[in-house]
Amino acid sequence: MQSDQLDARYLNAKENVSLLRAQVEQAALDITFTGKSTTASINAAEAAVKAARAQLEKTRAVLEKTRRDFERYSSLFQEQLVSVSDFDRVRMNHETSLADVNAAEKELKRAEANLEAALAAKDIVNIKRRQLQGAEANYRASVARMQEVYADLQETKIYAPADGTILSRPVEVGEIVNPGTPLYVMVDMDKLYLKVYIPEPDIGEIRLGNEVRVFVDAFPDKPFKGNITKIYGQAEFTPKAVETREERVKLVFGVEVSVENSEGLLKPGMPGDAVIRWKEGTPWIRP
């Protein structure tokens, strides 16, 4: 699969993850709000039921008193021991208290119905919790799919083992390459080195860390600082490409000189001369 197709799939998967994460967050907030609202409704409904029951008990107590008064005044009225107005007043009180009881009973039933509805809202909270669990499962699955696509996408990318500058690309886009085939030739411009050859009789004077000054034709008056960082352990004949004043049949040892290139002036492949300070006082004179 082409990388642009994987890019599109990864972008889609990433957007889906964001969408499902938002749904999870919204569902969690909804549960929190619903739970608090339900708890408040239940508390209010329970308080209303308690108040309604107290009111009913109060009206029943009043009704019992007015009932006794009404029965007593009825007997007295029949015996013509109380006036009509007194009897009507007692009768009216009894009827009023009876109506109050009926109203209190209705209010209690209404409060109990509200409490039952508030308690039923707990089921809604449980349903929302299950919905949240489903949303979380979908979110986890979407994250797994995104990570899978991302892993496939990473397989289409090439990463250099270190920072550097690309010098050439031996292969073209679309070519099939075997494992280990070089894809790019690159170099770290901050870690350039110059390979020099020391005649075998002089190699004993050379030590790792010796100071070096490197001269190149492009900047003849600018010496570059360096240090010896590697001394080859096996002698070889002087390479034909190296011009020396010595006879070419003599043996030499390869020495690598790490050169400071903070300004980026030196380029790979530049020929150069090196002056090695193997003892104090050696002048930095280009050969």
C-alpha cells in the first residue's frame, strides 16, 4: 500500500479517535450531571413525602378533634342546649378539617409518585453508565486501529541512524531493494575526518589525541583544528592516489584526523594536508 493511502487512513483513524474521545468525555459529564440531578431530585422528593405525611397526621388530628366536637354539639343541638350558630360553626370546622385531610392525602400520593419517579431515574443513570462503557470500548478499539495504521505507516518511512547531510541516492523511487542495500549516502558535516598516511619509521611518534592542523586548497590561509582519533594497526603500501615525497614502495600506516567544521566550510572529498604536532614547539607550517 502506498504511503499516501496510509497517510489518509491514519488521518481518518486519528479523527475517529478524537471523535470517540469527545463522546466518552461527554458521556462521562452526562453521567455526572444526571447522577447529581437524580440525587437532588430523590432528596427533594423524600423531603416532600416526609412533609406530606407530617401534614396528613396533623390534619387527621384536627379532624379527630372536630369530629368529637361535632358529635357532642349534635347531641346538644338536638336537646336544644346550643344555638344554631354555634352548631353551624362546629359543623363547618368539621367539614373543613375533613377537606383538609382529603387534600393532605392527595398531596401525599402526589409526593410519593414524585419520589417513585425520582428513584426510577437511577435506572437512567445505570443505562448511561453502560452506554459510557460501550463508548470507552469503542474508543479503545479506535486507538488500537490508529496504532495499527501508524505502525504500517512507519514501515514506509526511512530514518537515518544519525544526523547528517545526504550526498547521493543510489536507488530511485519504486525500485525493489534487498535488505542491506544502501539507499542514501550521507555524512555528518560536524564529524568530518581526514585520512593521512604516516611512513612506518615515524608512526612511533604519533599518539591518539595529538593536535593537528589541516590545510585545504579552497582555504589555503585558514588552518582547521583537529586531533588524531584513530591509528590503523596494520601497515599498507602508500596508495597511488596519495602524492608524497617518499618512494611509494615504503610502508605507511593510516591515521584518521577528526577535523573541526563548525562553520561548514569543509566538504566531503576535499584533499588536504595535515601538520601533526607530535612534540611541543612544532610550528604549524603547511608542507
